[in-house]
Amino acid sequence: MWVFGYGSLIWKVDFPYEEKLVGYILCYSRRFWQGSTDHRGVPGKPGRVVTLIEDPKGCVWGIAYRLPSGKEEEVKAYLDFREKGGYRPTSVDFYPKASSVKPFSVLLYIGTCDNPNYLGPAPLEDIAVQISNAVGPSGRNTEYLFELANSMRNLIPEEADEHLFSLEKLVKALLEKRHDMNCR
């Protein structure tokens, strides 16, 4: 069994795996439209984390992890718990970056628009403000954003995830402005 990571599963891998491959899935786009009250925010002040939206022209890069033989159900149960905040598992085709490896099916977790934590679209500036202010049990929401952006830059330098990198730029500007105001 393979699991596809496109958010924190890229940079916060806290489960065993036997192999990992960089690659992409089609017909989806990554968006910071999922609320997080259990990791990067709290009830009443949710953070924003990524989910996938259907997009016929979309392409989302990430990492596929092959779960250890004989431990698939145990690791899946852990991931089901980790992704409990409105995510549901589904299967899609994964296309490895290495063209020598044929596409194969992976499990991924997606926060659909009918879950209670789904926040949906908003102006990027509003999302940036929310991310810059949110903190939850797993840490600051900015850490999530910056870790994901840095990981994507390192793994797939040619990828230009406009939503992700535009948010990163906006949040950094907000934090810089806040820092400048505190230094006066």
C-alpha cells in the first residue's frame, strides 16, 4: 500500500515506510482551504492547512510512501487518526518523477467541502492573515506553510505552485511588517 503526501506528510513523516518516491497526481490543485482546530489552530480560531480541490487541469506534486509489509493496516489506522479533522481517504493514480517507474495507485487524504472543518476559498490576503495569527497544539500555522513551501522548493525546484508560494510571500510580508512595528 502506498500513501500520497501533499501537505504535512511531505515534511512531517512520523510513520514508518519502506520507500518513498517524488511524483504527482492529476486533476487536483492544492489549496489552503481546510480548517485546522486540532493541529495548527484551535476551535474558534482555526488555522488553515492544505486540501485538494478537483481541477481538470490541475497537477499536485508530493511524495508517495510505501508502507511496510505487514504493517499497512496499523500505519493506515495511525494516519486515519492523524488526518481525522475532516479528511477522508480516497485512491488516485500517482505518476513518479522518475519516468522509468510506471504510474500506480496511491491512497490520499482529502478534506472535502462537506466536512465541518472545510473553510473554502477566500482572498489570499485574508488567508495570509489567518495563517499568520493561528497557533495550535502542533505549533504555529506559519511553520506549516513555510515547511511545505521549502520542501516543495527543494523536492521539485521547477514546480511553481502559485497558491502556495503567493501565500508564503504574503505571510512573510505580514510578519516583517509586524516585526518592524514591534521594533519601533
